[in-house]
Amino acid sequence: MRKILFLLISLCFLASCKSTTRIQNFQPSNTPEVPNYDEEENWAVLPHTYSDDLKAFSAKDMEGLKADVFYVYPTLNTADEDLRWNVPIDDAVQQQKVLQKAVLFQASAFTNAAQLYVPYYRQAHLRSYKMLDKGGEQALLVAYSDVKKAFETYLKKYNTGRPILLASHSQGSTHTKFLLRDFFDNKPLQKQLIAAYVVGTVIKPDLYQSLHPMTKPNETGGYVGWNTFKKGYFPKNKNFYKGSVTTNPITWNDEKTTVFNQHKGFLYSNKKVYSKALKIEVTDGLIWSTNPKFPMRFFMSFLKNYHVGDLNLFWQDIRENVALRTHTFLEAH
């Protein structure tokens, strides 16, 4: 398992990675209690527990939706002063971040086409990616064990044979790569897979046996992914990205560049969608984006890593593509 984790794991590139000198090595005895996903309180979102804010972005006839989306949220436990390796799922601060940040500005893009399932999980702290040999690997395995159990509960209790979308970002994508391996690749469940949006991670096109990157906007049964940076910027570890799947999240095909008019919309923190706000260029392993046109864009001009915006920069583009792929899948089945 250790070799597999090191092969599949992706680094989280957030600016909040700081000193780790005070951190003690991982201690299993300090691991938070294992969640029971038969209990609804351990799910951030189920189809009948949408918040009013989420409902505003969702299909009006939610009960009429024929597909499900299982979403795994990104790293939200990033504070340098937080010495925990894994955050308990009943941590109120973490829960608020999940609902008001990750779900509202990422998972909401999928709720026009599918019913949403979001489990809380004992997320590994951001430092885990830089301290794999001192406890990070174990912390990430704890986090994945929750995601896996939640997905097993979803299949047993909720799915009833419905088509499935997977959606994830950052650490969530680390775990979703494992879900694809453990449940879909060369397995019967692949027949139910509409698409997997595995974003903000490095994922190689030959990672799986029967699952492949999708290169057409209406293609189904595979996965897409990308990592977004400011136009012209290469991260120091740019070789880490080379050869990874880099989907064009505007055209969803092999086109390497776009123009402003093609961009469907960026969901900003004021809950407004700004269309024609950016254009992109696909490089080897990276998406280069212009500085988006939106309020306060001046301050974003200093930012070079757009990792935190991997999904909401293309929120409307994803929304329309999810609807297309879901419709195509349902028509074919």
C-alpha cells in the first residue's frame, strides 16, 4: 500500500504551507473516532438536506434527477497552528468551511444534473503532503478510509443502480483516484460511471487499465482533470506536472487555447457568475489562465497559483458540461 500511495498521491500546492517544526509524529492513538456513515449527521450533504444557498444553484426538480454525484472536498485544514494530523468530522469550524466554501462554490456546479452526496471525512492536514514519512502518509490513509467507507455506504444505502458522477478537488482528488481504482477500474461499477472530474491533482493517462481521459465534451465513462496557474507562470516543480492529464475545461476537447467569448462563467464569492472573464492556454500538465475579469481582480494579479480556483473559475463551463455528459449517458442507457 505504501508504494501505491506514493505513486498515486498528489501534492497540494496552497500558499498556506508553512513551518512544521512543532509537529509531533503521527500517533494512531490520537486519531479521531471512526465515522459511521449510516448516521445522516456524518454527511455534509444528502439530497434531502440541501441548504437554501445550495438550493439556489440546484435543479428545481431535484427529485426528477436521474443521476448522483459523489463529491470529495479539498484540503480545508491548513492552519499552521493546528497541530492535528486529522480533523474530527464533528469539528464545527471544518464543517462550516465544507458547507460554505467547498460545497457552495465547487460541488454546486454539479447540482443541476445530479443529486449530491458529500460525506464529512477525517481530513488530513495540509502538512501531510510535505511530511509523508513523519505521519502524513498515515494521516492520508485515515482520510481515504473514511471516503471509501462513505462511498460503500452510498452504494449500499442510496445508489440503487443510478448513474454516478465523481467530483473532487485537491486532497479530495487524491482520495478520488483511489475510489476509481478500488471501485471502477476493470470493475462492473464502471458501467454506471458517467464521468469523474478529478481536479487539482496530478493524474497520468496510463494510471488505470480500463479508465481513460475523456477528450470530447459529450464523452462518458472516463475522467478529466487539470491544474490552473497564471498565464506564463511555471511552478518550481513544473516537471512534476509533465505528462499529466490536462483537460481543457472550456472546450472539453484537444484545443490548446480559448478566447474570452468561449468562457461560460466564473462563480465569485459574491455568488455571481462572471462570463467571458478569462481565456486559457493548455501547456504540458498545466492550464494557464489570464487574470480573470471580476471585482477585486487587481489583487488577484499578484497571485500566480490559481489552485484554489481550479473549479469555480470554470463553474458554469463545468455545469454545462456535466449536463451534457449526463444527458448523453442517459440517452445511451
